[in-house]
Amino acid sequence: MAANTITVQATVAADKKKVWDFYTNPEHITKWNFADPSWHCPSAENDLRIGGTYCARMEAKDGSFGFNFEAVYTDLIIGEHFTYEFGGRKATVILSDLNGQTEIAVTFDPEEVNPVEMQRAGWQSILNNFKNYTETN
């Protein structure tokens, strides 16, 4: 990871097994993987192994814009953490047990187009959606 990484985190009121499942299972990813309510994630695929690929389709609900977020896993311990690379950047997701709750921390390399605070807010919003979805399902 680059020295200027960004970290977002949340504490989820669920055990690590559920958090891992909801974070990595495409059936769940499509329910929480968007930063704003005007967007959605209509499809996701996840080949959870080193060298495997992750792909989530992100689209504005009005159809005005969309893109595939694609990554390749470079490090992985099932149920604990993973790192994937996307577009020359990396992100690492780490789950930590907190007495029946789970802290999830996502550290990523920022891109160079948008301000760092905008990127932090967007990734935090997605993580907040994940937390809310996981705690209510």
C-alpha cells in the first residue's frame, strides 16, 4: 500500500462469520454496495481465492452512468482478511472480533482525480450501508 492510504471502518453488531459472509457473498453485496441511495449494485461476482476476481456492477438508478468495479485477490485468509488490486491500486479489508461484534477496516490507495475527503466519504458511506444491511438482516 502507498504511504497515503485511506482507512474507513465500522463496528458491526454481528459475529465475524456473518460479517464475512455478508461482505463477500454476491447475494448480499448487491444489497449494500453503493455510496448513495440514487445508485445501486445490480450484479456482483466473487471468486474468493488468490488470483480470483471480484466484479461489482455499480450504476445510477436512472441509468445515466455505471461502471464495473473489478479487482484481483492478491492475499487472503478466509474469514479474516483479504487484499485485492484494481486499476494499479490496492485495498485491504480486515475483520477483527470485538466480543461478539466485528470491526471491519478497509484501507485503500486513493485515486488521483477526486479529493481524498470525497473518496473517504464515499467508501465510508458504502461501509455504513454494509453495517446497516448486516445488522438488520
